[in-house]
Amino acid sequence: MQTAQELLKLEFEKRRERNPNFSLRAFARYLEVSPAQLSQMMAGKRSITIKSMKKMGARLDLSPTEKREIAQSLLKDNTALPVLESNRQKLKEDQFKVISDWYHFAILSLTRLKGAKSDPRWISRRLGISVEEAHQAVLRMERMGMLQTKPLFKQVGSVLDVDSDIPSEAIRKYHKQNLNLAIEKIETVENSLRQIQSLSIPVNPKKLDAYKKLIDNFLENASDLSSKSAGTEVYSLNVQLVPITNILEK
């Protein structure tokens, strides 16, 4: 079980690995505590309270599992665990937050490419995002137990399944970003390297579940096909089934 002290030391070392000039003072400023307090906490010379860990935990964007472990390390009375622990709904919100920017899933797919590197600069070049965006995304997914950078750069844990039927601003944002990416690629990627088609068909909204199941099966087959051979690029596969007529009121 990871303690609060170990967590702080590990987070500091991760940042030092990526930026040797990253100082304890900078880390303290990011956590909104004094450098002296942080130094004493990391050295075990100062106790870490629930209040201070809750504040620092918010800055570190801890996963629900990490929050529980830290709470257990700080509290003898487990009845107080809800102070730091998230419930199941909060876990779903954290998952949605992770996928709210399209490049999180893209980074998970990058790990399957030959010669993939966890270096944010390499990720930045491959996906066309900033180095900082790549850096923060890797840190976030590491904390949530979705990504491993050492000794191998790879996805870990179960596949994150997104339930699009759940109302969520994060999911809407994710889908909008992917649609905008497709629009961008129409202008920048030659026809031989992409496939974009559309089909307008009459549909009975009462029978929509059958179409959703068809799409689910197609995406599952596409995923299976992808896993059978090594890829050299990451593609975004989107299937849209949306009404283009004004839905008649009943």
C-alpha cells in the first residue's frame, strides 16, 4: 500500500525525470504548500493531515484507488475513509475526464506501435499535440493505472469502455473532438489513406437499438482485426448514427 509520503516522493521524482531542473520549490508551488512544509512531509519529519492531503490530492488529480490507499495510510479509523475516497459515480466521472480529450485514447493506441516511446516529445510529434499536453496525459493515465512507462511503454488494466448513453459533458466533448478531427483530415490526408462515407436511410426510432447493436458488433470486429497485426499508425474509427430530420413530437 502506498503512503502519502511515498506518493509525494514518487510524484516529485517523476517530474524530475522529465525535467532535471524541476525543483522542490516548484513542486511546492504547484501543490500550493510551502517548500519547508513539503520538504518535511517528504522526509517524514512532519505529519500529513487529512486536510493537507485532500488539498494536495486535488492538485495531483489522484485516482479513486490512490485516494483509498492514501486514506488508509493516514487513518486508523476506516469509517473516515469517505473524506478522501470517491464513490462509484465519482470513478465514472474520473474515467470520463480521462477521455474528454481525444489524445488520451490515441496515446493508449500508440503503445502498440513498433518503436513506441513514452517520451512526451515523441508523442507530441506523432499526434500533433503540445509536449505539455502529452506529458500531462501520460502522468494522468499512469496515476489511474491505465498506462505504464517503465520498463515498457504499454497499456495496463482493462479496456476503458465508454457508455455513450450516459449524459456527460466529457463524452460529448470527446465525440465532438473526434468529429472535428475527421473534418480536418478530409483536407489534409489523401484519399488513399482514409475512408469517409455516409448513408442516409429511413429509420424507425423505436427500432434504434438494433442499429446500435449492429454498430457495436462492427466496432468489436474492427478491434479484433486490429489486434491481429502490428500497426504503424493510429487511426480514429468513428461511426455516426444521428437523425438529420427534426424528430416529430408524439
